[in-house]
Amino acid sequence: MNKDQVKGTIKDAAGKVQEKAGQVVGSKTQQVAGINKQIEGQAQKVVGDITQAVKEASRK
């Protein structure tokens, strides 16, 4: 697992927490910010996945 995969997973989880917190307090702004953070985290994880796949393919 590389740093982009780890950071992306953490950012996705933090976004889920932020979205839920926004729902609890009734803040649409926090909900949207949480969703945006989840999207960023998922994208960063995909970049990490691709990087890892290329790295593994180059070893063969």
C-alpha cells in the first residue's frame, strides 16, 4: 500500500464522518463538504491503486 492509497482512504473516511455530522446538526454546507472530501479521497485512492499496479507490473 502506498501513501496515496492510505491518504485517500483516510480522507474518504473523514468525509463520511463530516457528512454524517452535517446531517446530525442540519448543516447542508457540512454535508456537501463531507461529500466533496469523500470524492477527493476516492480519487486519491484510485491514483494510488494505479501507481501500485504500474509498480507491480514493472517488477515482472
